[in-house]
Amino acid sequence: MAKKTHIKVRMVPENNPDSKFIYYAKKPTKGEKVKNKLKLKKYNPNTRKHEYFVEKKLPPHSK
């Protein structure tokens, strides 16, 4: 079976990480972008502004 080329990461607002609104993004598993934390400018409907969203680990799932 082939190895995965991307992983799913959760994006939370940089100013308010406890916010209920989040984005999901795909991040590569190989190359130089793996070491850097992902930082995207996205729209936050809670504040009605464009803000920076930073990468945070996905919560553990229960079986």
C-alpha cells in the first residue's frame, strides 16, 4: 500500500485558539514544508473579519 502524501490538520484562530470555529487543511508529509507550522489567512465568521489561522493537532478519537 502507498504512503500518504498529505495529512489533515486542524486550523484554529491565532488570537483565540479556544474558538468554536475551525478550518481543516491538508499538509504535505514530505519536503521542507513539513517542519513549518501552517499559517493561513481565512475568514472568521465569529468576529466577521479575516484572521490568521494556525495549525493545531487533531484531537484523539475514541473507538
